[in-house]
Amino acid sequence: MANITKKVSWSSRADESGPAGEGTPLLNGSEQPRLSRQPSEGGSIFQIGRLSTVDLEEEITSDEDSLRGRPKEIPHNEKLLSLKYESLDYDNIENQLFLEEERRMSYMGFRCLEISRWVVCGLIGFLTGLIACFIDIAVEELAGFKYQVVKENIEKFTEVGGLSISLLLWAVLNSAIVMGGAIIVAFFEPIAAGSGIPQIKCYLNGVKVPRVVRLKTLMVKVCGVICSVVGGLAVGKEGPMIHSGAVVAAGVSQGRSTSLKRDFKIFEYFRRDTEKRDFVSAGAAAGVSAAFGAPVGGVLFSLEEGASFWNQMLTWRIFFASMISTFTLNFFLSIYHNNPGDLSNPGLINFGRFQSDSVAYNLYEIPLFIAMGAIGGLLGALFNVLNYWLTIFRIRYVHRPCLQVMEAMLVAAVTATVSFTMIYFSNDCQPLGPEHTEEYPLQLFCADGEYNSMATAFFNTPERSVRSLFHNQPGSYNPLTLGLFTLTYFFLACWTYGLAVSAGVFIPSLLIGAAWGRLCGILLASITSFSIWADPGKYALIGAAAQLGGIVRMTLSLTVIMVEATGNVTYGFPIMLVLITAKIVGDYFVEGLYDIHIKLQSVPFLHWEAPATSHWLTAREVMSSPVTCLNRIEKVGTIVDTLSNTSTNHNGFPVVVQVSGSDEPAKLCGLILRSQLIVLLKHKVFVELARSRLTHRKLQLKDFRDAYPRFPPIQSIHVSQDERECMMDLTEFMNATPYTVPQETSLPRVFKLFRALGLRHLVVADDENRVVGLVTRKDLARYHLGKHGLEELQLAQT
Amino acid sequence: MANITKKVSWSSRADESGPAGEGTPLLNGSEQPRLSRQPSEGGSIFQIGRLSTVDLEEEITSDEDSLRGRPKEIPHNEKLLSLKYESLDYDNIENQLFLEEERRMSYMGFRCLEISRWVVCGLIGFLTGLIACFIDIAVEELAGFKYQVVKENIEKFTEVGGLSISLLLWAVLNSAIVMGGAIIVAFFEPIAAGSGIPQIKCYLNGVKVPRVVRLKTLMVKVCGVICSVVGGLAVGKEGPMIHSGAVVAAGVSQGRSTSLKRDFKIFEYFRRDTEKRDFVSAGAAAGVSAAFGAPVGGVLFSLEEGASFWNQMLTWRIFFASMISTFTLNFFLSIYHNNPGDLSNPGLINFGRFQSDSVAYNLYEIPLFIAMGAIGGLLGALFNVLNYWLTIFRIRYVHRPCLQVMEAMLVAAVTATVSFTMIYFSNDCQPLGPEHTEEYPLQLFCADGEYNSMATAFFNTPERSVRSLFHNQPGSYNPLTLGLFTLTYFFLACWTYGLAVSAGVFIPSLLIGAAWGRLCGILLASITSFSIWADPGKYALIGAAAQLGGIVRMTLSLTVIMVEATGNVTYGFPIMLVLITAKIVGDYFVEGLYDIHIKLQSVPFLHWEAPATSHWLTAREVMSSPVTCLNRIEKVGTIVDTLSNTSTNHNGFPVVVQVSGSDEPAKLCGLILRSQLIVLLKHKVFVELARSRLTHRKLQLKDFRDAYPRFPPIQSIHVSQDERECMMDLTEFMNATPYTVPQETSLPRVFKLFRALGLRHLVVADDENRVVGLVTRKDLARYHLGKHGLEELQLAQT
């Protein structure tokens, strides 16, 4: 019983000669844990684990030091799979403690739990709505102030000459504001960069992206997004709302803040990955809902991008959170706009109301819509390819925080300069109508009572520009203005996405699309003699949908979001058509923007199904083996050594039992996680050999919950030499009924089980119920369908 | 190796003394198969398996005869679980044949398959749209003709006196038309009764409801629904569209029609439950989409009510089918309405456009909406309870086809009489405005230039009545009219649902709700001095949503359906609020209407999660045991005897293997289905003992597909005495990697695995990998949460 670590050394990899032999991982243990602490200087959107001295919450682990000496490998292509990401446990750990608690709980107890789930979702919605409201008001006020200052300056210098001073003012203002946003992101919380949608997608997929749902991330995200929008970058504030909602959800549902060191002693039942992940879906939905005023769209977004197992009750809760979120935003914005109770501002972006008579479309317009969808798909693919190259460039050369801040400032200055130049050289003057609603009409060189049309597009927050493109009267823009705007804004937006600032890509995409869409409308109207049907606003909407669909490749949720944001169902069908066309065309060339970024970060992302041609692979080829197993009653020293072994760093260990007195091989009897062992070691749940009874107090489920989710590293736990000789009884704590598959199971079957149940470790057993291998997320994510059939990704430490 | 049937006789039920002991099933074998052929005289919505002499397609099995002698048990309470329903296999049978085929298939092969899936979905959408179009036009024309005849008659007799003749004409006309519909349903295809939504829900849940997706069912459904709507019953034609779409999907996806004996030799790959079920989801969605012009709502309906495993690609295909369906309907209806290319008729029911200015709502109206939601929940619960009692009465006393036809005729006559009486005694005359769009304004005793307001509600197809209630000018109805209408229509609709006619409950619910909603609006306007905000049409819409939500208890999908049918997103938030309130209030009293009917039919329906308090149950208590196992190389005689055993009638058999020459107990090595064995027996895949090699041609996957889904009964297969002595090698055909769980697995865990993967048989194995039990659908569906905690349903043969 005292054998150290049972190594079941059956391995089939040697005698199996499949293509799986190529690219065999360097390190074939089970899932990799806390290696994520290794300082990585990768400058792209994920930027996980960079340490900063200000970071007080970071648990400094000593394996960092042991790894610091290694040469830094920066993943820079999509053929790698990083081992630094842990998985989430979407499968409940059904050990004795858990089952006892569940069995003790009465029916009323479960009712109360259900009610608290609804309360939490309500809170998530409310807080997400408030944050959205705060961002909106802050951006509105600050941007208003900025544009006012610049406008006055321009007006002053238009008369007296010397507009270069205005340009300088504008560029410096923008750069300064953006610098603020970039500094907090690059130095304090790199994970807050970008829209956060890829990260949330990964989280919902079951990948534990470090630090992604922390309070600090939320703070940086909110301030960062205000800075980037006010700083005039080609970005939107909608994408980051999804990330913000997710953080709110992860925080509220736990009833405590580890960062603030406050524990409200509520919602303790929800302190595990299963429950938390459900709430995070609700938070993401609430975020979408607040951003676009689209509660149903939010639910669909969460489901389309995230959830794997559709549960009706969960869906209703998500729906509730979304509803509350959009209502809260609506309510507070109505107060801010001095119109309490009006409820006409359902989201951060509002596409405005389309008049019912102008929105009708005809059968012969459908081919036009499909063609526009194809254009959107093409332009989207171009955008994604350019951004892919740019991101690789950034990962290689722009990975220092100060460089990142400088790049952001440069982009801000260039954006201002380009905008100014475009406005300066534009001679598209439009009459300033009495009912005209431009917020900051720039007269510039136009005659009195006229304004510069290019400025409505450039000298404005992107949300307002989109709305102008949708609703301004036909003739408000001339085709050249729109063409030039599309061209410049396309490249600006492409350059901007991936900077170290918090910002979303939704609005810029919509803006580009609206511009070329309106252009299409104008051209169509000029070709055909009867111009009534070719309403430029309508084509702007279709173009916006096409461009956004071509970039992000969502269909169902995006249709609903667009319909809800437009407030009009009439366009539902054309938008659907356009989005599906854009997706098909775009997918022919390259993946969606978010998927590209996920791939570039080498995240072990599990798609919906195993690759189609993977039926010839079985669990035997896929699994990791040999597996480090533990005995049901194991020596403490062995456990400490196993956990401390930095070369394997397994996260889950099958527990085996030897039939006493027999020579038969040990049989599988359970599965235990590293985190559980750590808690056991911390509470010294040892059986001393001298006495036969336990000396420690009985461990409760609460002890595990209190340690969740930041379990201390093994190095922080001191175990004396005497204690090392004690034994530990794992019976109560292990999951006694882990899922198993036989070795002959085909990869799609393993994949389906793993994905549908959200597993983290799947034990492969032979027909004697002995452990022969372990399948983890990276073993499945490794196979993907490339251009030339099934490919296997290489595993990398970073 | 020659032992007959390995009975693993380990059973824990005797020594476990949980409440599971109560209500132990009479028949503890695995899932029950073809007992469904037993003639059941149950007269309610399912009415499965009644034999009629005209039914040529029914495979007459001889176990009917053996059962015919038994006393008929008619399930009449919800505490029973019927054993007559088989499960569908949502889990692929991964045997060697299947794996070989998959491995042979190239990447291009899979691409082609994917493309054919899209093609099939497109076809499903197109055909469903056509059917909807046909129903709509038929109803429009026939109802128009009927109302014209009755109107002329009434006008004639209003002047000369003797309106009782008009009443008689109306009642007789209605009864005659309804009789036609009821006869085909009651005598030819009882499964076509009702809306078909409960049946489709069961199908998507994984229950094989016999005859539900046959061509004949579709024919009867379509003709039946036309008759019932034209016959003036309080029914809608929308619900049956969902069933029709599902049948179309099941037919098209198989590339053949067993009824018509045509095999087009296409889509052979899709001839299995997994693929078929996906297409049926698409068909149901296309049906909703055509019915309400709500493609997104259709997708959500399919997902909310049906699918268990959310797959993005599947969702997109479903979405595509929905889109095509609504477009087809729209296109053909636009031609029918002499307005080709107009595309303004997206669904069978169109709520009409609400004017943007009248639709706005204020913050202080929200409590009103919530109150209306609560009223809807209460009224819905009342409706459901009344209908529940009525259904039990029907099951007991009205179960002969001729009685059912007579009841339907009676309802039709009563509906006409009540309508006539209401119109006759109503003195609510409204001026016939110039822009008035009533189709059949009845003047009756009103002055010239006026019409009878009650008649707009009663003397009209329900769809038109709903639209009138939504859009007629304030003042078109007086409160008394609306009150009386609500009252009578409520009871009529309640009586009508469950008749042996094809009809839906959506429209009657909307109509009841619209009536009392409008009443609320009028009362509110009269209480408060400023009546602008209390637009009666708006309150009619809210009332309609509340009533429908209270009856069927859908939230997310219904919100989207209502929004899409209204064509206006403004009401999204109030509708959501109302639906959630209605659901919460209604659920407090009684379940939704569809769930009640599913329960009354004792269908083994699996809900989303295991009952909350079921953690103390383990696989050991839940499973059926002993299990009939087969050897991997088994004697033909044994197999025939096992399959012929009518007292057990198992559908799946674990395959075990004895290590040759050892005394160890046999180990699990696979799982084989009754249907597979039948095909093997039919093709005589025997190994003669005299020769060592196989004598038969190698069996292909195609042989199994050709037999799918109507596998012949064992009695129809002749096996000679010589052949009985042969052996059968099951190795190639069994699923070699069935999912297994240990005996200690808790019920929620078993449930999750079973539900998430759509299993049919789950083997329970001990730690030596020996079979100790089998978990099937009925073992899990048996446990449910009643008023007093966990309850166990009794199993019944009928």
C-alpha cells in the first residue's frame, strides 16, 4: 500500500503507427496547470499572465521562477496548441461530500436555490445595465466636450488661417486620451485589451483564461473603453460590454470579491465552475442586451457562441438577465436625457427608427441583397486576413507594453490626421436644414448655412455616424465622400483592432458597411431612373449587416441583434440572407475574426463536432499515457511529490484500488483533482500511521468552496517530514463515478461525450477496468481539419 | 459458448429499501417495443395504434393477437408511464460497418453530405411553405364561400323574419364540414388529431410516437385542418403547420416514401434516427415559420421545445429551412393576392402593422402589463384544468370513433348556435366607415350604414377576428360585447381542444386574450381621463400574449414569434414581461397544456434535468435487472427465442464475451439492438457449424438502412430448425463501445449522460466490467417531482 505513485505504463503510442505519430507532444502528461504564470511578453489580445509590480492580487507562485530561465517561445502561428490553459469543470465533482450535501437538502432548499439563481441573474442584468449607462454617459459627455473644443478651435482658425494648429490640437488631444487608456491596459491588465469577445468565447467553451473575469479587469475595461472611444479611435463601446457583463456575472454569483477581500457569505452554493459558467453566459447575454438593446439577441449570442448544453431553465434565466439589463439602461438613460419613463433608448447603439413606408423591399431587390452579402463576405475576409498578418507582426515585434502604448498613440494621431485631411480636402457641402440634427456640424470652408458632409462621418462618435448614414436624407452624402470614407476607415479599423486598448469591432464594421452600402444605394438610384425603392438608408443598413457578418461570421444571433437594434422586423429576411451569404463567402477564404484570434493564441478550443474525417482515430491514439494514478489511501509524501513535479504538472489523477491480498492490477475507483488535493494538504487531512483514527476535523464542502477559484500552489504548502509519512484517505473526496470510455472508442464518440458533458478529464479504461490513459481537452483540440484533411497541432508550453 | 442467454442475475432491488421499492414496475425488462400495436381505444390527442381496416401500411404483428385477450387498461391518470413507446437512437450505432464506411469516406464526401443536408433543409422549407400556402388559400376560399352563403341567407331572413332557418343553415353547414374533418381523423389517422405539437415535442425528445411522421398523417392533417377551420370551430390552422413541417422533413430527408413504395436512392446516409431527428427539428421550425411568418421564432421554438444538444451547424440549417419556408409562403401568397413580389404576407397569421406612434408605452404601464400577465396566467391555468378534466372524461367515455365524430359535430353546431345567439342579442351597432375593412359586415338589426360589432368577432375566421381586435378603431367594440365574447369563446375553445379534429390552440388563445385585453384597454381608458395611452389595440396585443403564454407556457420562442408576427420590436419588452409573468403564475397552479396532454398519455418524456431531490438514487436502484445478454457468437435459436419472448420484449441487448478457457464471468463487449438482429436474421447471416467460413454475402450498412425505419417483427421471419442450430457472429454489427456507468452513479449524473447524448440504452457495469443492469428511458422518466417531493410513476402496458 506504500508504493509511491502507481504508473500504469501501458502505452499504445509506440506500437500504433498512425499519422498521430507526427507531432507527438513533447510533454505527454495530462492537462497543464499553473504554467500560465510564466511571464509572456506576447503583445496580442490575450496577453495573459504578464506580471506587474502593482498587481497585488496575483498569487506569486514559485514555478514562475523555475521557468523564467527558459527561452521564451512566443506562439506566432496557428499550428500550435498551448498547454498553459486549464479547463473548467463543467461536470460536477460528485464525491461523497457533495452527494451528502445534496441528499441533505430538502425540496424547499432546491426551490430557494432556484430563486437565488433568478435573483443573481436579476442583479447581473441590473449591474450590467448600470455599467453600460455609465460608459454611455461618460463617453457622451467627454466626447461632446472634446468635439466642442476642437470645433471651436477649427472655426477660429478657419477664419484666421493656420488650421494646422487645429490639426495638432486634435491629434494631441486624441493621442493623450488614448495614451491613458493604453497605459492602464498594457501595464495593468493586458487581458482587458480588445473587445473581450474571444476571451469570453473561450471561457464559455470551457477554457480557463486567467484573470479574465476579475474585478480589476472590469475596471480597466470600463476606463479603457471610455478612453478609446473618446480618443477618436475607430472603435465601438459595444463589444467590451459583453466582457463587462461576464465579469459582473462571475463576481455577483460568487457573493464575494477576492480582490476586495470581502465575503458576503451568500451564494456559496454557486462557488464552482458549473454554476459560475452558467452565470457568465447570462452576463455575456446581458452585455449584448445592453449594448444593442437586444435581449433576445443577447440570449442567442450566448447560445450561439457559448453554451454547449442547452437547458431550458438556464435559457429563461439568461433571458431574464438580458431583459433587466436593457430595461435598466433604458430607464437610467431616459432620466439622463431628461425624459424619465420614456424607455426609448434600449441600447448603447440605437439604429433609430426606420419609417415603415420607406423600408419595404421588393422581390427584385433580393439578388441585390445577396450580392451585397457577397461583397460583405469578401471585404470581411480581406479585413480578417490583413488583421491576421498585423497580429502576427504585433506578436513578433510589438510585445513590450511601452511599444504597445506608443502604437496606440500613433494610431490615434494618424486617425485624427487622416480624418482632418479628409475633411479638409472634401468639398461636399450640404445645406444645414432647419430640422437637421447633426450634433457638431462643421462649416469649415462651406458657405454659411452649409456644413461639411465628410465631417458628419469623421467628426463624430462612430455610433452617431452610423445613425447618420442610416437616416440622413438621400443626397446628404456624395458618392466620392462615401467611397473615400469607406477606404480610409476600413484600413484604420483594421489597424486599430488588436491594439492594446479596450475596444470593440462591431461599430467600426457597421460604419464601414453602412458607408459602402449607402454608396451602393446611391449608385443604384442613379443607374435606374426610378429611385424611390433604392433608399440609401436601407442599403446602408444592408451593407452594415453584410460587413459585420463578413467579419465576425455570426448569423442567427446577429440577425436578431440587427432586427432588435433597428426596431423593425421588416428587414429581418434581407438581413438573414445577407448574413448567411456573407458567412458562406467569407468562410471560403478565412475564418471569422474572433476565431482567428483564438487560434493565434493557441487556445485549446473545442468546436461543435470532431473533424469529419477523424473516425479512424480511437481513444487509444488520442489519449495521454502513461497516467499518474494515486492509490485510494496514499502516502502524503507521494502526493506532494506528484503535485510538485513541474515536468508533468497534471491536474487530475485517476484513483485506483488494489484488491487487498491479490496480485491483480489495480482498478479504477475514482478521479481527484489537483485543487482538491491541495485543499486536503492545506487542511492536513492525514491519517497518522501510529493511531488508527483521524486526527483532523471533518472537512466540509465549504472548505473547498472557500478556496475556490484561486487554489494556492503546492509550493506554498508546507509539509513536514513526519507528515510526509502519514497517509491520506481520498475515498470521501474523489469523484467515485468518473466517466470512462474503452480504448476502441472512436474520436468523434469521445469528442461528443467530452463536449456534451463539458468534461475535463475522461478516463480510458480497458475491459478489466484498469486505467490505460486519460483524455483531456488538448488531446481533442489537437486535431483539426485543415486544407489537406486532418491535421494535428503541435503542443507548446507557452 | 453454447449457453443460451446469459442472464446476469445480480439485482439490488431486493436488498435496497428506498422509496423506490414502492411502485416497482410490473415488468422490469428493458424498454418495451412493438406493444404499441395493441389496439388502444383511448380517445385523446394521441390515439396511437388504433387499427382500421383501411390501413394498408400498418404492419400487422402477431403480438397484437396475443395481447388482444387482455383486459384493456386505459391510462387515465398522470401517475402512469406507458411502456408502449420506443425510444429513438440519437446516439450513432458505431459498429464496424459504420466505422468502415466513415473511414472510407473522403473529406469531399463529407462536404457533399453537408451540402445535401442544406439541400434537404431547403426542400423542407419549400414544401412546408407550399403546404401552408395551400391550407391558407383553401381556407380563405371555402370560408369565404360559406360566410357569403350564410350572410346572404341572414340578410334575406332578417327582412322577412324566420332567422331560425338561418341558424339552422349555419349550424348544419358547420356540422357537415366538421364531420368530414372528424371522420378522416377518427377513422383513418387518429394521430392527426389536435395540433400535433405534443407529439412533435415527444418525437424531438426522443420518443418514437408511432405513425406520427407518415405521409398519410400529413394528408389527413391538412384536409382535417381545412375542415375544422372552415367548419367554424374555435381553432386555428397554425399549430398543425408544425406537425406538417415535421412530416415533410421526415419524408424528404429519407429520399423515399414507404407509403408510396418509392425509393429515390438519394439521401441514404440520412436513414437513421440521428439524422432524421435533426431534419424533423428543421421541419418543425419551418412549420412555425410558415404559420407566423417568424423564422427566428421557429428556430427558437425547435430549440426550446425540442433539441437537447445545441449544435451551431444544425441551428444554421434549421434557420435556413425556416427562412425558405416563410419566403415560399410569402411569394406564393403574393401571387394569389395579385400582388406578386410584394412579400408582405410572411405567415398564415399576420397581426398587421401597428402604427409606430400608437405603440409607444410608458413606464407606469409596466405594472399594468405585469398584472395582465398574471391574469393571463390565471385564465390559462383555468383553461388547462378544465381541459384536463375534459380530456379524462373523453378518455373514459368518448373513445369510439363514431362518438368522437358526433362530439365534433355537436361542438360545431353549438359553436354556430352560440355565435348566432350572441350576434342576435347583441345591440352593439357600429357605423360602417368608408375605410372599414370588415370582410363580412353583418347588418342584422342595425340601422343602414351600420354593422353588428359582435359579428366581427364571431362571424369571421379567428385570424381575422384577432386582427380586428388589434387594429379596429377605439370604440369599435363596446365592453359588454367583449366581455360576453371572452366568456363564451373561452369555454368553446376549451371544449374544442382535444376533439378528434386537426386543429391548433394558438389562435383561439390569442383571440380570447385579445378580447379581454381590449376590454382592459377600454376600461383603463374610461377610468383615467386621458385616454391616449390606453390604446385598446395595444392592450389587445398584450392580452393575447398573456393568454397564449398562460396556456402553452413558452417564453423565449413565443416572445420572438409575437414580435415577428407583429412586425414591431417596440412591444418586445412588454411581451416578454407578460409571458414570464404568465408562466410563473400559471406554473404555480398547473403545467402547460402540451405537458398535460403528454402526461395524460403516459409518455416517457425526459425533462431537462433530473428531479432536484433525486441525488440519493443511484444507477443501482434505477436500472432494470436482470438483463438479457447475448454472447458475441450466439446460437440463432437463442436469438430467435429471445426476440420472440413477448413477456420481455427487450429492444437492446448487451453483448458479452467469455474469456475462452477461463471461468471468469463474461465481460461486456458491445450492445446490439433488436432491429439489427432482425436484419441479421432476415439476411440469414449465419455461420454453419459444419463449415468454418461464412456462407452469406457480406452484409452492408445499406441493408440496415433499407430496412429502416419499419423493421419487420420477429414473427414474420422464418427460421428453420436447421438454421436454429447455426451460430451468428455479432462482432461486426454490435456497437463495440457502448457508454457505461458504475452502479454507484447518482441518478442526476446518469440522467445528464443519458439526456445529453440522446441515449436509448445505458449499460450499468461493475468494476470487473460485467453487465449488472440496463438503464432505459422509462427508468429515468419514472421519477418526477410531485407536490410531496419525489414520486415514482407506475409502469403500464398501455
